[in-house]
Amino acid sequence: MISTPFSLKDLELIVAISHSGSVKETAKELQCTPSAVSHRLSDLKQRLGRSLVAHRGRRVQLTPEGEALVPTFEDILQSL
């Protein structure tokens, strides 16, 4: 079996951030709290050893590495 550092919830999180650009809006889309989004981002960063998201004040944006993953993540989520 192939191991991946990403869960389906991680894929949903990264795609939602790419669409919204804010923790608050991502939380609304995922029906959770902004704190939960922040915790999930921290957990993902710890597991990967790097961040896929850059904070810009209240806004968040994916790093180039994070942006490169979005099309693949969207395809996976749409195929479910």
C-alpha cells in the first residue's frame, strides 16, 4: 500500500483555502471553527516538515508548493 502524508480532510482544507483565502471563510466552508482550521494547518505543517500556507495578516495564501497541489487535490475530491 502506498503511504501519503495527506488525509482527505487535508485535501479539503487545502482546496478550501485556495478558494477562500481566509481562515474564517475556510472554517465556514468546512463547517468548523477558525481555531480548528488553524490547528489543522499546524498539524499538517508538523507532519510535512514545511508549510503549504503563508499567513498575510488576516489573509492566508498557499505557497507555490501548496498551489501546485490544488488541481490534483480537486481531482481526487471530485472523483469520490
